[in-house]
Amino acid sequence: MLIDSHCHLEFADFGAELPEVLARARRAGLAGMLTICTKVSEFDAVAALAEAEPDLWCSVGIHPHEAASEPETDAAELVRLAAHPKVIGIGECGLDLYYEHSPRERQAAVFRSHAAAARESGLPLIVHTRSADAETAAILAEESRAGSLSGVIHCFSSSRQLAEKALEIGFYLSFSGILTFKKAEELRAIAGWAPLDRILVETDAPYLAPVPHRGKRNEPAYVAHTAALLAQLRGMSPEELAQRTTENFFRLFGKARPPAPA
């Protein structure tokens, strides 16, 4: 059974079709999905979605794109919201220096407040990074020295150097549909090399649909395509890869509990 470790099911891209999207995910063999908060101002809606389904969990956080437009939220407030029983992670947060929809300084400050909340709550940090490898590595190294910090680089598509630094401090790497893209040779090399006990799979739905659905709206069921390629890269059966990545998910997101069998 697979887990989609990062998706955005509350986005309008799904709307009234969400029940069928969830049904397709379950038919595809998914045991659970983690829907990610990108705006703390919309946390109630994200949490309500997770509350309504036994195989959904959620996070609380502010995406770097939203760092300047969202209300200022300190670590204490994030920890308070994270007490919700369905919240299993802090984020997504981080640095996006490709688009820079928010000033760099603001992104970094929000990133650090999320890291503090992750340390205080004991929940893993869910990190978004784009065109910011060195800056992300520096902040993670500094924040990990301040106290115990676990987490994941979601939708990993960065350098081997960032992968090594993230693994060194105890983080996981999550691979998305980008892994299936024709020009992703370097990423496939990293996915084949990374320690088996530190990898996850995700969709980042509705974005980044894998081949053979590239260019369409992504959805959790499609994580099976990414997982199948990852298994091939590592010389494993799809069933073994599913088992190991699911074990990794529940080890990292220790607050999550597998849904009871139907």
C-alpha cells in the first residue's frame, strides 16, 4: 500500500470531483494521503478535509510564496494549531528563490519560525526549496544545531549536495512525478543512490503529473507511476518499494496512525 506523502486536496482544482479522486486513489492501492497547508489563514478548511476522511492527514504551515501575504504567525501559534489530532507535520515552508513571490528575508524568517515550531512540537518539518540549495542547507544546518529537528525535502529536485546535507541532519527525501520526466537523469541518479530508509513518494497534486499523465491535472492515484519507476531504479519490486516507503512515512510522521482495515 502506497502513501501520497504530499498533495493539496483542498485546492479548487479538485472541487466537486474530490470524492471520486479519493476513490480512484484507494482503488490504486493508496493507504493514505497527506494534504498540505500552504496558507495558515486557510488551515481550518484543510483540517476539516482531513477530519472527514480516515485515510487523510494534514499539516499546518505557510508556503514561501505566501510568506509576505499571510498573517504573521509565530512558532507558538503554529504549535497551537499543530495540536489538532490530524496535523502530523509543520509546513510546507522554505525558500523559493526562483519566483521570489515573497522577499527573501521574509521567506527565511517564516522558514525559521516553522523550524522552531517543529522542534517544539516534535513534528517533522516539510520543506519546499527551489533555486535555493545553499541557503536551504545553511538554514537547516543552523536550525538542527538549535535542537532535535526531523523533516523531509518534499518534491526533491535539487542537487546531490543538498541531498547529502539533508540526509546528514536526519531528513528524508520525497520524490514526485518529476522523477519520470525525460530530462531528469540527475534526479534519477540521486533517487537510485539515496538510502532506502530515507525516501518517500508523493504527487504534489494537482501539480507535476508523472508520465504518462504529464500535462494533465495530477491526483494521488498517479503516485503509483512515480513509485513504479523508483522501484525500477532501485532494482526492487513495486510491492517492496511500496512497503518500504510506507514504513518510512509512518516512521517520519510518527503522529500518523494507519487507518483501520475496511
